[in-house]
Amino acid sequence: MLQLGHSNKHFKYNINNLVLPNVTEVKDLGIIVDHELKFKRHIHDITTRAHQRASLRCFKSKDPFLLFKAFVTYVRPLREYNCQVWSPCYVSLIRQVEFVQKNLRKD
């Protein structure tokens, strides 16, 4: 009996007798999408990189103009790249993305 959907774990897809590997996530144009079409891993990766960039030496200054320019130059592009595609809809993921900027204000 042929099983369809999530219960079909054993079907092998092939092109020209080359078996395609089974993957749980794919990175395309810099965006990581999992097999459930969710972006949790992508959001985790960009927030991790944003925290790393926010801890650079230029963010240790108290000059508000320098902090604003550094944030706009180094951190904001990570958060905004293709955000129309991966825009989070779960509260936990929204808080994770917003925490980068809130954490920067506390330092």
C-alpha cells in the first residue's frame, strides 16, 4: 500500500537514475527553510550573528551618533535582509529578533 504525505518516509526520488538526498532544511538566497516551511533556524542564525556584531568594539562607545551609525551599518542589514520572506509570526521568534536591539540599548 502506497502511503502519502508525512507517513511516506521511504520513497526515494531520483533524476536520471541519481538518487536525491533527503534533507530537512535548505538554504536558498541566504534564507534557511526547514521541511515544515518554518524559519526558526534562520531567525536563530541571524540573531546570533547580530549579537556577535553588536559586541564589536565600536558599540562600547557612549556617543549616540556613533552607536546609531554602527547599528545601522553592521546589525540592521542582518535583521532586514529578505524580512518579507521570513517575517516571524510566532511571539517567541518576534521577541528573539527584537531582543537584539533591546539588548544593545541596555549596554
